[in-house]
Amino acid sequence: VCDRALQEAEWKLAQSKEEVDKQDLNLMEHLLLESNLSRRDIVTFLLDIIAGGTNTTRDNVAVILYLLAKNPEAQTKLQEELDRVLGNGEEIMTVKQFGQLSYIRAVFKEAN
């Protein structure tokens, strides 16, 4: 997947006949323009970013679950909000529904 994305980014950069506006480039394209980085360097860097983001998310969720386990009142309030906004949970959550989850957002902010 990463190799294909690199190929597509390289193709996009090669097709640009004019000077590239660096503000319109994504991270991978910026890295490709760096002459001192190899493809291997770029792939390693991108995989490190993904792994780091996964670890951070995992750690945050673990803290939140721990704090909710220690605070049953907060856990009940969170569940009530989920039930009120999402109903039976059979449908995919919408942006509008996400906007109504104020207590859950507060819990995430508090844990971070």
C-alpha cells in the first residue's frame, strides 16, 4: 500500500510542469521532494507515524476505560448519552449525532 502511494505521489510530482506550490502538497509529497531522503527513509518515517498514532490512541483509550471503571457514575452518564443520541446503535453514527455527544467529548478532553 505504501509503495503504491509513493508511486502515485511521484507520478503526480512528475506531471507538474510548473513550479510546485508546496502548500498544496501532502506530507509524502513533501518528503519526496527532499533530495537527501531515500524511498526507504520515507516509508520508514511514514510507518513510524502510523505506529506512533496507534500507540497514542491505544494508551488514551486505556486511560479512559480505567477512569470510567473507577467512576461508575460517569460510566452511567456516558452510557445514557450514547443511548439517547445513538438509540439502538444499528446505524452508522452521523456528524450531527457526534455533535450531540458533549459528555463523551468532555471525558476524552479530561483524560488527555
